[in-house]
Amino acid sequence: MGGLFAETDMEALAELARVNGVPLKILSAAREVNHSQAEHVVSKISGMMSSVRNKDVGLLGLAFKPNTNSVAGSSSLRLAQSLVAQGARCGHTNPVAIPEARLELNSSVYYCDSAYGAAEGVDALVVAPAGRNFADWISTHQASAEASAHRGHEKSARLRPFAGHGI
């Protein structure tokens, strides 16, 4: 669940339930999970790399869902803020959402015009929900990077093969 309206709707429903004395444990649990998801992802990345401090992390997808420019309520923004707060350098791409993201994140992250730009030289690459439309690029890149590495091409130094981890 994501986006500004979903969060607003959840808050309104929680308040309505509270006023009427109706406990909504599932709603409370969903809100708690939504709010802690970014920290959970940062924790998983940190665990794989010992720390995110002084590491480059690329993020594919900025909006709260694919094919939209709206970043309001986006878990990707919370993830970027958490990564930066823990010392990571963050590069993002989602061309349609970059103008809106700049309003929220300012210059605390760097913005890339392509998935290639966000992935180049990073220590970790996160595919956020809005980044699902990058799936074909990831598959193509992985095959290309592996082939380049076997042939000793310079490209493999910039975009190296990677291992996928589900979070």
C-alpha cells in the first residue's frame, strides 16, 4: 500500500475507529509495516555490505507506483532519506518522477536520466515498486555485464554482474 492518499485514508480510518472505540489491529499493523519498511531495507543492505556509510546505492523507481510522477507518500523517498541519513550516496532514476522528487529530496541525492546511470559503479542497486518497469533492463544488463566480464571489456568495471536478493 502506498501513496499519499493511501496514507491519508489510513489515518482518517484509524481516527474514525478511535473516536468510535473500535480497535483496528490490522490497520495499525499495516501502518506500522509501511512506516518501518524503509529502515528494514536499509538494514538488509547494510547487513550485506557491513554498512551503507560511504557506499553508492542506486535506486530504480521513485514514485509510489509505476508510470506516475507522484512521489507523495512514496516508500522510495523514505528509503532515500534513510540511506542518506546513514551516510550512503544515493542515485535515483525514474525520469517521469524526477521533477517531483527534486522538490522532496533537494540535492541530498543525485538524479540519473537512465537505469544505466543509476546502476553504474554502485555497491547496491534497489528496485523499488515503481522500478518494476526496469525488469527488462535488469535482465538485459545482467547478461551483457556477464558477457563483458568474461571478455575483459572495460564496461564490466563500470557495470559489474550482480546477485539479486529479495527483501
